[in-house]
Amino acid sequence: MALIVQKFGGTSVGNPERIRNVAARIQRACEDGHQIVVVVSAMSGVTDGLIKLAREVNPSPDVREMDVLLATGEQTTIALTAMALHALGQKAVSLTGAQAGIVTDGVHTKAKIANITPKRTRELLADGNVVIVAGFQGADAEGAITTLGRGGSDLTAIALAAALKADLCEIYTDVDGVYTADPRLVKAACKLNEISYDEMLELASLGAKVMQSRSVEFAKKFKVPFSVRSSMNDNPGTLVKEETRKMEDVMIRGISVDKNQAKINIAKAPDRPGIAARLFKPLADAHINVDMIVQNASTEGFTDVSFTVAKDDLTRARKVIEPIAKELGAGTVADFEKIAKLSVVGIGMRSHSGVAADLFETLAANKVNIQMISTSEIKISVIIDAADADRAMNAVHAKFRLGCP
Ligand code: ASP
Ligand code: MG
């Protein structure tokens, strides 16, 4: 008998029929002899709807009241899921985050979990119940309702699994698992059976948005193994866990593409100490996240500096940079929106050499020009023309033999 935490996302509980399907799945797990704790999100679209509603009565709603409002989305789903289980003859009890002992700090709308006391959950389980906990919420030390930030139900599930020392946490969503590349862009993409926390983090933060990255970080810290799988079928999904030796045998685990970046180029900046600081400090002060930075070799005391930011930040970034470039006596400031960042990710890179060479050769053979390069221990990223992105992705995917065997 295992203790399993099952989390169902907004699409999986998006209508009454789907809630009944979820209930049937939970009941099957009970019949297999397991103890089940369920975490649910709000039905898809509900949280967005509540935010919109709030703005209609007040353009800048108080964050405490916002949390009281947003928490109702998940409360609806826990009650409905419990009712659906009752209809199948299965004992089930719903709990709000606070009732499940989830204590957070007091930072409304993006609270952090401080601790979890799963006493009530344990009692209810021992009494033969499925325990259904509202995701995305808790209460601060004074008892005020808090929420954990968008997508926070994943965190509730992982944190509960850690607190309960569950055998497994299953994240049910609308995709089959984690793939070697986005299957919509790469036909040959293959679902991965397992992946390490670090690889999952890189692939998720690079746009393969399957799960909230904070939850993956939490799972890594507390060594909670979890699987990502579909609530619409019985496919086993992808197991995310601590890395093993064997995982390093594979050089590349997956590729991702991020089309949400833009590049800014400052021509002919004077090449002397303090220039980079002068350019990038104000961007940091404006909370603009700079991703890649390239500074060219200097000629006659001048150098070109390029960097990338999220597309949404481009206008703001230009506004910050232009006056500084002028003050420094630099040349023109230009921006490029039609770029893509392609990254290959794998913990195997630590022990294999030649990944970069293979990547660059494949891009060259496909006439894809590289504009910028950055590397980390388990990742190589290149900035290329957006128009080349899909072609490059498919070629690189084939080169590293990432298709299903
Ligand atoms: N309902 C919340 C949201 O839409 C939390 C979640 O779905 O994980 O962000
Ligand atoms: Mg969600």
C-alpha cells in the first residue's frame, strides 16, 4: 500500500464530466489499495475570471481581499470532487489549504509556504477517506487566507507530498509528459520516461512550460519524486527524480526553443572600465531581466554590446538604454524582435565533450547563422533568426538522435 498525492490541473477538472472522470481515476487508485491525497486547481478559466471581476469593482484591489476571492476557485473544485467521489460510493473529505495545515508567510498573492502540519489529513486517511485539498492556498500565522502565486497548485501538491512523506506525487495535466522537444514543432519528438530535476528546470524555464518552476525547485530540495502525466489517458508519463549515474549516459535530454526574447544592440560603445556596469545597473533597477550578453572584441577603443530581454520588456529596456548610450557617446541602439533562443539540455554534457561542436556543425550545415552563444554546465543556448527556429530544431533533434528508438 502506497501513499500517493495526485494533483489535477484546471483543464483536468474543467467541467462536471471531467470531474467525474477524475473521481473515477481516484477511486481506481483506492481500489488498488493505495491511500490517496488529492490536490486540485480551480476549473480552467476561473482564476482569470475572478481577477477580472475584482478589477471591475476596483482597478487596484487590496491584496488581502484578492486572496480571499481567488481562494474560492479551488474551494469550488474540492467540494465538487468530493461530491463526485461520494456518488461512486467512495468516502472523501475536502479541506481548504488552512484546514490542511498549510501555513504561509503573509505576502498576499505570492505567499511562501512556511510549514505544513498534516495531522488532520493523516487522521482522515486513517479513517478510509480520500482527502481532497485545495491547491494554491494557505493561511498566514494570523489565519488570513493567502495564495501562492499563479500555477501554485503544483507547489501545494509537492509540498504536501514532502510533508506526508508520500511514496509518489502524480501531477495530472493536459499533456502526456515531458518530451525531447515541443511535439507541435518537432514531429519526431519522443516522450521521456524519466528526467532529472535540473533538466526539468532548464526545459521548463526555457518555455517547455509543463509545470511551475518553483515547484520543481521545491521537489529537488526535498527530494520528492513526481510524475507528470495526462488525466485523459493511462500512459505512464514522465518521472522526475534525482539524477542517477545512468542518466548521464545520454548526452542530450531535450531541446527547447524560446521565441519570447528580443535583442538590443549598442554599436560602438567606448571600451573602458565601468561601461557594462553603467549599462546594466539601470536595467536591473528597472527590474528588467537580462538573459544573454555579448561584447565584441574591441577595435580602436570601441566595442559592440548586445543583450537579450523578454519581448514584453523591450520597449522599457530601450527607454532605459537610449539616454545612457547617448551620454556615453556610443553609436546607434537597434533592436531585433525576430529572434529565437534554441537550447540543448542534458546532465550528460558534464561528462561528454563535443556537444557544442556537434550543435554548431548541424546549424552550419543547415545554413543557420548563430548570433549569440551562452553555455552552462548542462545547457548550450544559441540565438538565431526566428525564421530558422523550426528548421534548426528539427535538424538538431535528428543530429542528437532524440527521436524514439
Ligand atoms: N488556480 C490557480 C491559477 O490559475 C492555481 C493553479 O491553477 O495552479 O494560477
Ligand atoms: Mg494551473
